Amino acid sequence: MNYAALSAAIQAYTENTEADFVANIPVFVQQAEQRIYNTVQFPSIRKNVTGVVSTTTPYLSAPDDYLASYSLAVIDASGNYEYLLNKDVNFIRQAYPKASDIGLPKYYALFGPTVSGSTITTELTFIVGPKPDANYTVELHYYYYPQSIVTASTTWLGDNFDSVLLYGSLVEAYTYMKGEQDMMALYNGKYQEALALAKRLGDGMERQDAYRSGQYRQAVT
């Protein structure tokens, strides 16, 4: 389902084609996407980037679309990956209090925004500890919001699990309309059913295979 089809379906289900309602359909869809992506960890919301930490600073800028970390690894001169442990900033400060505390980084933490005067120049940065004793390539795997179907027209979610996107959008749309409680309960129930199936895929089947976990079996009662 692309965005044009999704928008048409929302108008058809709600029987509402008023100009203000149609103008707000992008908001309904984006709110639904945000709820879905914060409930189900699909592989499509994972991203990885590489960067460099240097001998001059223990800080690393986070990507603009960064939301949360899956892992951060330092790659040494031999190409070996050393995965860093996530800690709090005060742990790193306590463990490596001196400027002379250098070496291959072992830990990282979210440090916060970089501010110049009253202007935020970088929304989030990482700090690593100890401070690097050489320039190292780092690889960050992180959680982010994919481009919305509103702007992309087609997305993985729309192509592969349009039911959860449709009913999630209808819940938002009917909330905007201040619709009747029985219809709100119906749409929310359908959304929860679709969300459960999406979680079965994203948080279940996509995290295992038959060789490692055995073939999926449905309990019979």
C-alpha cells in the first residue's frame, strides 16, 4: 500500500473528505508510524554508520537521525572489532580522570548536545573511555525512524504490513474526529490485532530461524 492508497482508504473508512480532515491525514499517518516503530523492533528501523575517534578528543558526534544505540564498536589497525560497553558519563569520568589516560576505548556513553554560545551545534554526542591512543574507525548500529510513507510514497511497512499502518492511522483519525466510542473501540481493537501480528514478525520470527530455534510451532489447545 502506497501513501495515495492509504490516504484514500482513511477517507473511505471514516467517510470523511472534509478539507481540514484531509489536510491532517499526514499527521495521522506519521503519528501511527511513530507508535508502531516504538512498539515493534523491525530490522528496517536499524541503521549503521562509520566514523572516526581521534587522539585529540574522546567525543563522537551522533547521526542527526539517531534515537538509540544497538552497538558501538572500535576497529583497530588489524581490522578487529572491539565492541564497547555502554556506561554513564560519570563512570567514564571516574574511571579515566586524567588527560594521560589513553588507550583503545572500552566504554561509551551519551554525553549530550554540543553547545556553542546559545546555539546547539550537535544534538547528541558520545564520549568514549579511555581517550583514544590513535585514530580509530568506529561503527555504530542504531535505531532511527525511517522516512515516512507520507514523503517517501512507499515504505517497507506499507509494502509488508499495511494493516497495522492503516488501523493505526484510523485510530489517530477517529481521535481527531472525536468519533463514537464503539467505533473507536473497533478501530483500536483491529489495530491491536494487527500490532500483535507485527510483533510476532519483528520481535519473534525475524530474530530466529529453524536451524537455531527449531521450526515455529503454534500451541494447540
